[in-house]
Amino acid sequence: MFCNQCEQTAQGTGCEKIGVCGKTEDVSALQDLLTHALQGLAIVALEARNLGIVDNGIDRFSAQATFSCLTNVDFDPARFDGWIRETVQLRNDLKARVEAAGGSVTNDAAALSFIPAPDLAGLEAQGAALNFISSLDENEDLRSLKQIALYGLRGLAAYVDHAAILGQQDDEVFAFIHEILATLTRKDLGVDDLVAGDVFLICSDGLSDLVQDDEIQETLLTRSLEQVCGDLVRLALRRGGNDNVTIIAAEVTEAAMHRQAA
């Protein structure tokens, strides 16, 4: 096994025999295999969306199953057995619906043709054989970026699942989960494709307590980077801010990535 998705990971590098959290090698392999299966379902779900086929049951299942792969959410091998098989069944059923609607799923990702072993021991062996983290990409930088995206997605899925239980759902978020899972199978993307153009904003609660996330996003989308910090500070102060308002905003550019690579 290899798991480094939490801050408690062994020696700060990764758990290789048993998780610090108590996760066993077989469960780790099953989580990897479930993620692999979900990638295949995601590829089909994206094509289905292009045809106007949106299945809320599949969306909810994808979020819940992705959530289950967080570090210590579930250690029950039998549950992963069921999720893996259900994922593949949903993938196949949805693919048939896509084809019946005149569409097609043309993708050579291994996750799209994955067939689960007939028993739990076989599934564990399949998961171990994936060598999932290393298989994300041969390039160490790209592999690291994909890991960050995957672990962040699992955290997002937790909130999505909890929100759905409380009656709140957003189709764009479900589509995003499928998009990231599918993108992680691609080997034709470079560092620039994954991060160039991304904008990162770090702030103190002097801003976040007074300005909503959607307002911050709108400011980032409609102002130059030079204007963002000043405009957000002034907005927080107009709303009665009396705490420290600290903001750092940065954009990743292709030129910067090339300089770093050099």
C-alpha cells in the first residue's frame, strides 16, 4: 500500500504497511480500486451530460463513494466490495443509455473497461496491482498535482454528500466531481494545462467573516489581480470590519511555470 493523503502519514512521506489511522493494506487497495472504477463511471457520465442525460442517483452515488475513500471514513472491506460492483454496473447501464441516445464513449482509459474480480480477495489483488498513486503519472510534478486534486475532491465529496442529506444539491458540483475524476485518467496534460491560469486567494477571517465566498469569486472574475485585494479590503471595511483584513492573491502563469521548470 501507499497512502499519503493525511497530515498524519508515516514520517511525513506515506504509510506503506498500515495506515497511522488504522487503515489496513487490503482496505487501501479497495479504496484505490473503487476510485479507479469511479473514474470509468465519470467518463461515461460526462458523455451522458453532453447528451442531456443526467442521473441524480448516479451523481449522489459518485459523491458518496468518492467520500468513502477519504483516509478513515470506512474500513469495511465488504462495503467496498459492494460499491465497486455497483460502480461498474452503473457505468455499464449508463453507457448503454448513451449509446441508445445516439452517443458513444470513445476513450482508451483502463477504468472504462475495468471488470471486477469475482470475489473480495480478487478485488484486493486488483487494487494492489493498480499501484494507483504511481500510475497517476510518470512525471512526479504532474503526479503530485493529480494527488492534490484527488484528495481535495474527496473532501469536497464529503460536503456534497452531507449537503444532499440535508436537501441541498447542485448539478454543477456533481458534474465537477465527474470532470475531475475523468481528467485524472488523462496522460496528455502538462503542468501548464493543470494549473496555468489558476488564481489562489488566501485571506484572514477579517475578510471571510464579512464577505461571502460568491462575492469573493465574483471579484476575482471581474477585476484585475492588481485590483482584487484593495477592492475586497474596502468592501470588508465598509461592512464594519474592525479586525485585521489580510489578503494574498496570486495567479499561476505559463511564464512562471516555465521559469520554475528551468
